[in-house]
Amino acid sequence: MATGETHHEEVPDPPVVDLSRCRVYNEGLIHWRLSEDSLPTDHHIVEFRKLGGKEEESQWRSMERVYGCSTVVSNLDSDSRYTFRVKSCRNNTFSPCSPEVTLNTPPAAVFSFLFNEKCGFSAERLQLSKRRDSVESVAGMSFLLSAERVHTGSYICLDYIIGDTGISHGRHYWAFRVEPSSYMVKVGVASDSKLTEWFHNPRDTSSPRYDHDSGHDSGSEDACYEMSQPFTLVTVGMGRLVIPKASITAAAGDHGNRVLPMPQRIGVCLDYDAGRVFFYDGDTMRCLYERQVECSGTMFPAFALLGGGAVHLEEFITAKRLSYM
């Protein structure tokens, strides 16, 4: 075998960055994979740079001798775009760089919280995970035991749960996943006073005229949404994200502009001082919807579940700092 061919075989194959497992917030969790038939490598080098910044910020920076197939890149700027690439090393021979991938950081610092186990939610109809990072909506045993009397009508309720930490100033971002099979989930922000009202005055949903979302009957819902309210919630269900109807000017019966594909991850950014809330596709950081919100008292991440469904907080949201093995 020729010497040149032997040398060629010793060059490791380039790794491939696994976008489905990458996450960027204040820190970036970068995953990559090796080709299935590649030999073991000694270590990897992760390189990254900021796009569109000052010249010194746009230079490639590197993390040397990374073992395993993931690492955490620290001190990323918010509301920025970064490009990442990885190369492998075996016997002091480096592979070509992986194809570059570009990821967007959130528009604000990460707001860390867990679901609040003491907020007064229905412990029968909402099942909270032990880590308090997931919540699932179920029928409830008392409803099942009385089901033989249920033949017509609607008997389900909209059940709220909130984050265990509130916001009283600044700009903050959090993200979560809604199970695609969820019947209906509402997500957003609400003030402490509005939440107290909702938790202490539950209403069933047998009539669409009475909805926690507006606090008004259906005839005045448009007017309600033209005013600043101490809450804003968008609706998720059937693989769709639906924004409040008065937010889009459209002909009667034209709902196309209000109905968007449900992102795999949903991000929320609350700017308390400016009195605005933004909803994002958590993967692309594309803003899907924004509106004014009356920030009074303490504002909380708010979630409401109707029928079967589940919400899972992102790991970066549930921990101040994670160590990835």
C-alpha cells in the first residue's frame, strides 16, 4: 500500500454537529457525533465565533482537548448569532472541520425557575414531576369515579400552575416544550393579583363565553385585547400555536394569520420595565408574537392546561448551572 494512502487513512473523519441536541442560552450546550465506522479519537477541538459583531469578537475562539462528544461553551452574549464547528484528533492528526452550524442566543438572560408546588393548583388534575420540571394534565380520580353520570356536556376545567419565582424588574427569558398531543395548553405571563383571582375563582369551561383568557364574555374579547392587561397567554393545541384574535387585523372567519405551526420549543421573554412580552420559536429564536402587557406587582410564568397534555421546562431553565458528563 502506498505511503500516501496510509497517511490518508490515518486522518480522522470530520464530526457532525447534532443540531437536535444543541441548546444555546447564556451558555451553549454543543453536541456532535462521529461517523459510524470511524476509529476512536483522542480528543476534539470546538471552535466558535460571534457573527455580526466587532472584528475582535468575530475571531474564531477554541476549546482545546474536549473529551467525549459534548461540551458547554460559556459566556455567550444574549441576542446574538454564533457559528460553531468541531474537529477530531487522533495520533496528533486532525480531521477536517465539521460543517459549520449557526445558533441564535435568546434576547435576554435566562430566568431560572421550577413549577410552584404551593401555588394552589389542582393536585388531582395536574400531576407534578418529582423534580418539578414537568406537569401533566389528567382527568382526576373523582371525575373517573363519577363518570357513569357523564353523558352529555363539558365538565373539564382549565387548571393553572405558575413558576416558583416571580419577576419585578428587568428583562428575562425562559423556554419549555409542550407535548404535541396536548388537548389545549395556554402559556405566557400573569401578575400576582390576576393569578390570585384565577386560583380563587375557578370556572368550568362548559360555555366558551367565560374564559380566563379575557375575563370578559366573548362579545367584548376584541376590545379587551386592544388594552394592556396584567397577563398575556397564547394557546397551544393540535400541533398549532394560536395568538389572541384581536392581535391580527383580519377579515371575519380568516384565522390563517393567527394560527402558526407549534414550535418544538417555545420561548417567552418578558421585559418588565418596557411592559412588553415576546413569544419565540425556541430553536430559531424567531419572534412569533409580541404585545404590551401591564406589568404590575410581581409577574410570573403562567401555564394553564385543559384536558390531557403536558409541559416540560428546558434544563437550562431549571438549573442555575448544569454540569454535562
